[in-house]
Amino acid sequence: MNKPRAQRPSSDSEWFRRTVLVLCAILMGLVSLEFAVRASTWGYLFAYPNFVLTARSVLAERDAGRYVHDRELGHVPRAGYAAPGTTIEADGLRRTGEQVAGAPILAVGDSFTYGDEVNDGQTWPAQLQQLTGRRVLNAGVSGYGFDQIVLRAEQTAAKYKPAVIVVSFIADDIRRTEMRRLWSADKPYFVIEDGKLLLRGVPVPPRADPASTLTFWQWTLGYSHLFDFILRRLDLLHDWYGDHQRVLAPGTGEYLSCLLTARLAELQKQSGAKVIVMAEYDPVVWDDPAFAATQRHMTQGLLACATKNGMATIDSFNAMAATGAPRKLYATWHMNEPGNRLIAGLVAEKLR
């Protein structure tokens, strides 16, 4: 009598069993790596914060002190704010020195104009005042896109009636026009319909609670020190920590910013102030040739549009390159005092 054969497991069940074993092995490996990374820093071995939420909360707390919400621009410097080396005066502009009589020069732009990483007297607007003997108003605001810079120029020009308006930008400001939110702060933005600009996002809502803007993955993987460690090494924390919301397709900002120069031309016509559009440069331009080529292309395109619309322009690239060591003109990410002195000299020469 033949004994019954033992039934072999089906191929489907065998595949499922092996898949589960592989997944368990991967999971155990990741858990082991997580604790290994935490053990290497000790401080996080027994602490389990959400790194994304922590970073956004710190940014929100810092910005709450430095800025005040603005319905038209998103945020502006807080009047009366003071920190070591930084003074925001009662008019909400950064200090450039003693008051000088006469029609002022208005400087608008991003953190390069505002002067991140340097003291009040070391910003290029402050040094321009020293070089020319004319009053210079520093209306730069860190984090602004080129759209906000143009709106800021229109807003402050109406108030201060300047003789000259210097509009400074870096190439990344062009990309920022494609966003409706940057670094957790909502902003105004433009859309293009039938070749014309239409302003959207106003009145700009106040900054949202950082905990309300996290995605599912940020709520889960945000607790992983291993994941944070990997992204940090790959230099990908900018978008992981930053709360950025895109509203226009990548590349649209170049055409949009070109259209915005027409608004500056209209401002020049209506206000009677001479408008100078000036390009400054991210320090990475001097480290990465491919990045530099992209940034130069975007920058030169915007300057060409400004020239076409009847405005004077300054491209600081050649002057910086001529120093032989342009990287020494930066603190970390922004211009240091010598770098800002060079920029101020270029503006002073253009004014002459």
C-alpha cells in the first residue's frame, strides 16, 4: 500500500513566505541602523523628536520675532526689532546710518540686500550711503521672490518718493516666483493669462501652524534620525524641512519675471525715479560650473528684459570674477563686508 505523499506548499504561498522574510530582514536592518545612528550622537538615543516639525517650529519662532505679517507681501521686517548687529528702525527698514537730507535711494531685494550674516553698517545699502553721501533706504527682505521684490518696490516707492530705486536679485528669486509658499510662509504670486500678469494669493494669509502642514511621510519618517542623516548627507533637507508649495510649472518663473520688469518700467515712468536692476550671485555659482551656467542664463535673461523695458542694469559677475577670489567675498551664504563694498561700488559707479 502506497503512503500518501506530503503536500508541497503552493508556489504562491512560498513566494509570500519569502517576501515576508525579506521584508522582516530589511525592517530589522533599518531598525538596527536607526539605533546605530542614534547611538553615535547619544543625544537622540533616548529622545525621539519629529525632526521636520522641530525645524519648522524653530523657524516659525525665529521669524515671529524678526517679521510681521503683511497682507500684501506676506511678511516684512518688524519695526523696532533689534538683535546683535541688526536694527530695524521704526519705519520697518534696516538701519543704514545717520539720516541724510534729500530724495533717497531705495534699495529693494532679498537677503543679499537686507544683509544676512553682516551688521547694519556692512550691508551694501549702508555702504552705498557712505560712498555717495546720499540717504539710502534698505527695504530688502530675506526670502523674497522677484515678484515680492517688485511689489515691495512699488509699495515703498509710493511712501518714500525716492530719486533712484535699485532692484537687486539672485537667480533663485526667479524660481521663487513659481511658489505660493516659501519656508512655511505664504506669499503673493502672479499667474499668466493671455500673456498678462494677474496677482493672486492676496490678501496673504498668516503663517500656518507648523504641525498643520506636515505630510503623512513627514509625520512618520520625520521621527527617523537615520532618514534625517541620509538626507543631510545628500543635501536634500531644503525641501524635506522647508514647507514650499509650487503653483506654477518649473521654468515659468523666467517668463513671469521678464513680464514683471514691465511693472518696474511703469514704476519708473509714474514715479520719476530711475530704476536700476542689479544681479547678485549665490556663492555656489563659484563652486559648480553646471549650476553657474544655469544661474547665469536665468540672470542674463532677466537683465535683458529690464534693458528692453528701458531700465539701467548691473551684472556683478564680471567684477566679482575679476577679484580672482570671488568665494572670499562671502561669509557663508551671503556677501561679507568686502563683498558688499564691491556691490555698493558698482551701484555708486552706475549712479555717477
